Amino acid sequence: MSRKHTIETKLTMAFSPEVLQVEDESYKHAAGPEAQSHFKVVVVSTHFEGQRLLARHCAVNEALAEEFAAGMHALAIHAFTPEEWAARNEQAQASPNCMGGGA
């Protein structure tokens, strides 16, 4: 099973998201596209209502702790309530290019 699929499964179980996007951004980094080491996630869930950004990020990191232990290096987290997502026109920020290599 790919790490992307594992991330999707774990985040779905943890947050029952209305929107879940998982993008493997390893190709943007020196490790290369096969590394499965750098990911971006967009999680839109009512679970985040009343939570500050730090608490949301901690919850996502906790849900994926085993992936970090198994070699995932970086995770860009975009965690929104459904209302916040709608107010953003259903778009998250693009990840910056890596300064250390890759595309």
C-alpha cells in the first residue's frame, strides 16, 4: 500500500472529512518522486470547529505519527472547518518549491 493511501485512510478514520486531498510532493525535493517523503494534506472537517490552528495541526500530526516514524519527512497541513473552506473558495495555498533540490 502506498504511503498516500495510508495517509488517506488514517485521516479519514480520524476526522471523517468532508474534503480530503493528499498530494505526494516528493518530486519537488531532492529525495525524488519515489521517496514518498513529502506530502501536502487538505482536511476539511467539522472536527476542527472551535480549535485553533495549532491544535488542528497537532491532531493531524498525531494521526500520522506512525508515518513520521516510518520515514515521512515533511507534511504541509491545511486544516479547515467547512465554513472556512467555503470562505476560501475551496482552495488551499500552494506549497513553495524546495530550496534544496528537485523540481
